[in-house]
Amino acid sequence: MKYLYLEMRAEEPLAIRADHAANGAKTTKLLTGSAVLGSLAALHRQRYSEQRTDFTDLFLKDQVYFPQLLPASYSVSKRWLKPFLDKNRFFMPVLPVPRTAQSCKRFGGFYKLDQEGFNVPERHGVRDTLLDWAAFYLLQQKGSIPAEKCIVPLEGEKQRKKQCYYKGCEESLDHFTGYYRRHRGDSKLRTAMEVKSSLELHTGINREQGTVEDGILYSREVIARDSLFSGIIKVPDHLEGQLLQFHDERTYIGTGRTRGLGKVRIVVSRTDDSDYGLMYGEQEQALKSFKERLNKFDDTLRKVCNAYEAETRAAFYFALTLHAPAILFDDYLRYRGSIDAATLAELTGIEPKTFELLYQNAGVQRIAGWNELWGTPRQQDYAIETGSVFLFSSQQKLDDDDQLLQALYRLEEEGIGQRRAEGFGRVCVSDPFHLEREQM
């Protein structure tokens, strides 16, 4: 499997409906995998119509995993980032913030540093609460601990876990969502990504006369011109060349194309695999790096829990964090709203009694869309939301040739659930974001 970098820059405003309700006007804050796949398929039919076999392999066999393109436009002026851009020319990929993240209710967001290292404009940082919740639930399991002591990991000394402590702010902490990007030279330095949007006014058209219809004036939200979106395509080795031919192309995505909307510039290029996902070179080295990440999460969780006298009896602890919505069915084809121990056992092929779900922070969203390839509406699905987090314990240790290590590696490499070729089901095991318990 190869990783290719896909970038789309809006040369005209974009309109991609967030909700296909009759009165819906909002646009999404990302480019969905379904829209990306359809846009590239339409471009391929237009430019390379004679390559029918390639078209089938790229778009109809689910061999290529197209991504959801997340916003890659910086939330601050590049003049503030200039010292870091000079030092770290390349940046890590854009990732969603997990649902366990918190930030100041009044000045929420990652620190924004200028050339002198000052926080401009003022943001009070983001912290993660997963390890605090792990200690809370393990203390509850202990049984002999008084109830007032079980709550300590969530409150902390001087309410540091409930109130912002940046320069004595003391405002309440609130849930924080969005997208961020790490800097290659300093993994602790993160920059928030943003999408600028605006409302456009339109007039209704009389179907019979082709003129403006009296009394019909409506507005719709659009993504601003020059907005940048990026993601990683997972492609088999033998199809890499067919996708690279899309480098520096123009095409259209979304709706409103007859009104001057939807034009984008596409860039497809090879990546430095060390910056993306698991592929740090050969598979043996990738598996080694993957194991180091999981062991670091497990060790950190045990240290945090031991500090609160919570017993860590399980052989191994890990977390699943969704980097894209996941569409999962049970045995009766009903949509799943969470990933429990039985579901994980089914996904990994390991005995259900091996796992125990300790904590989850998840939501469900409705998935709707339009099939660009066939020109028909898509069937509506329900998916577990991006950023959902599931903390598990395992009675099986993590060894080099262990079934658990291989299964979790495959889970992150291949994804989970349905419609993975459209960007759904991307999952990260023991996301390093969960280790950052201080506001940054």
C-alpha cells in the first residue's frame, strides 16, 4: 500500500450541502470522501475516457481508499508562522481533534505564537481528558475507594481539570472541536486549521420564462475562495501511477456549478512516508514504530492511574480514535452507535473475553449525499462521528509476534466498517493526542 498526498484548493467558492433537508442552507466544513471520489471519477471520464480498465480499478473495485479532505488553511496569518515555516518546511497531516479535548470556554483554541513566542491573538490552549477518565473509572472498579476520592482525577488540585489555569484565567473548560496540524520539528507545536465561509444571495428563476421570479430571494453558505483542503490517499502499488496523472488538474466539486461555484485545483503527489500514518519504510520498521506508540500510551496511562492509586490489573490498555465517521452494522444490519468489546472482537478476530470497554465518548451522525458517478442520490446511512474515542483494556499482552499487535496494526491500516473507499472508517490506535493532558 502506498500513500499519496491529495490537495484541493478552491479557485471559486464551494457549496457542498451539510444537510439535504428541503430548507437546508449550510455547507460542510470539509470535502467529503464521496464528493472527492465522484469529482476525480468525473475528471477521469473527461480526460482519460479511453482508460476504461484503469477507471474500473480506481473507482469501482474499492481498491483505493480516498480520504475526506480536511481544512488545511491556517487560522493565523503566515507572518506569525514565518519563523516556524522557515524552520519546519514540511508539516504533518491535518487531523481531527478527539471528542475528549477541552479548552477555555472564553479563549478556546491552541496557542498561537508570534516570532517572539507570545500568544497572539490570545488562546488558552487545548488539553485531553481521556487519561483522567481512565483513572476515574478504574477507581470506581476498585470498590473500596470512597466516592469523593473517585472524582479527584476529573477535578484535580485547585480545580485545574475543570477550570482554565492559563495565567490565572479560571474560566470553565468546555468541549473543543476542530482540526489541527503538528509541526515536524516540534511535535508539541500545533496549529489550528480553519474554513472561512460566507453567505451568498441568489434569486429564483422562473422555469417557463427563464427570468427572475418575483418574490423569491434565498441565501446559501459557501466555502470561501482560496480555501485549502488536504488528505492522504491509500492506494495499491500498481495503481500509484494512474493517480499521479491527476497532478495539477482543474475540476469541479459540489453544487452550484452553473452559478460559478465549485472549481478546484488538484495536486496529487508522493509523500514522505515517515510523515504519514504507519509506513515508516519497510513493514517491519512500520510495525516497530506502531508498537512503540501503543506501549507509550499504555505506560503513560498506568503512571497516571497509579498516581491516583487506581489499580491497572489488565495486561494492556489502548484507545481507538476515529479520524473519519465509521459506518458499522450488527448481525441484523442495524447501525451501531458505538464500538464495544464484542464489536472489537469481531473486527480483530480475537476472542471477545479478551477486551473490556472502559470508557467511550461517541456520537452518531446522518450521512447523506449525491452519487456524482451515477447522477443519483445516495442511500442515507448513520455513522459514528469523527473524533469518537473508545478506551479498552486487554487481557492479552502486546508482543512482537502477537495476534493482538497484528490485528490492531491491520485495523489502522485498512480501516473499519462500510464505504472505506469513500473516506469512512479511518481509525487511529492510541492517538498521541491523548497523552497531552496540559493546555497547549
